[in-house]
Amino acid sequence: MLTRKQLDLLKFIHARSLQNGVSPSFDEMKEALNLRSKSGIHRLITALEERGFIRRLAHRARAIEILKMPEGMETPRPSNVIEADFSRKPPSAVELMDAPNANEVPLMGRIAAGTPIEAIAHPVERVTVPGAMVSSGSEHYALEVKGDSMIDAGIYEGDIVVVKSQDRADDGDIVVALVRDQEATLKTLRRDSGQVQLHAANPAYETQQYDARDVKIQGRMVGLIRTY
């Protein structure tokens, strides 16, 4: 039997993992459950882990995998995160090409998960991604992550993020944001009184805040590809 707070946290992790392909940060969990400190989140996560609903993944900052949901609730089957199993050889490009409904999307270069870098310009090559990562009728592209400001969201330097091209996003989405038409960065979007806040998922980085007119949304992260 789960307490109300434990169930609320489990449902939030489930929903955010399916939406973004990565588990939420502790700060996002704290805000979603309206708790004053992250110590309460630690206790809830420990309780869920002891009861066999989740497990924390080793060698990944605060990454959480849902193992089961309470009876009568959907068991998550994330399909938009591709990671190599340590016990087997990582999937090759040929294996991805042979995957059902595989798609090719342009790799547009690097995106900063840290201090913004040069704006996205032209594709450098194409990468193959599973069909589950892309939406029919929408444009998508891929970016290689540079920097460590999103590690608490499970996004590491060298990862490939798959992005749905769009100019609008909801608070809490991980987005590609173009700042002052010059620099692009990968951050979690928040809005507050005409200001746009770009939140890192690493306590070493401060939140970037801009006038809404200075930030353009270029896409929302919908998938992650990692090789080891």
C-alpha cells in the first residue's frame, strides 16, 4: 500500500519519463509535490525503491526506472529512449536501420547543455532513429549534447537528443531555445511574468532568465540516444 505522496510521486515520474524520455530532476519532483525540500523527495524515492516500484540506475545522475505500477494502473513501456545494455554490444547503425519503422533525421551539430553556444545552422549528417521517437507529419532533427548542465535529467555530454521542431512549448518541457538569435541551448522551460527562465538540471549552473522577446523555441526534446 502506497501513501498518497508516494503514489503522486510515482505517477509524476511515470508521466514525465514517457513525455520527455528521461526521469524528472529532484527539483522538478519537489515542485510537483509542493514540498519544501528535496529531503522529502529522497524519503519518498527510498520508500518506492524498497517496495519494488522503482530502481535508481547506477552511473547515471538521479536516473530512475519504473519497474511496476500499482494494480490497475498502466505499466510504463518507454519507447523513446534507446540505451545500450552493459551486458551486450551497443546497437549499431545497421541494427537501427533494420529496426521497425526506422527513420532518418538530420544531425544539426552540437547543442549546449551549459553556457549557450553558436546557433544551430546546417545539418552535418543524418542519423537513424526508431519510428517511436518521431510523430507523423512533424519535422524532427537531432543534436549532439555538449556540456553537463542537464545531467540530473539524465542527459550527458555526447548523448544524441531527438527534437520535434516547434515554436511553442509548455512549462517543464526540455527545449532547444535560441537566445537573441545567436546562441542555442538545451534547458527546461519556465515562464514568469513576461520572463523566460531556462533551468539547468545541475546545481552548479544558475537559471538563465531573459525577456520573452529574446528567446525563441526551436523544438522540444522527444527522445534520447546513448551509446557506451
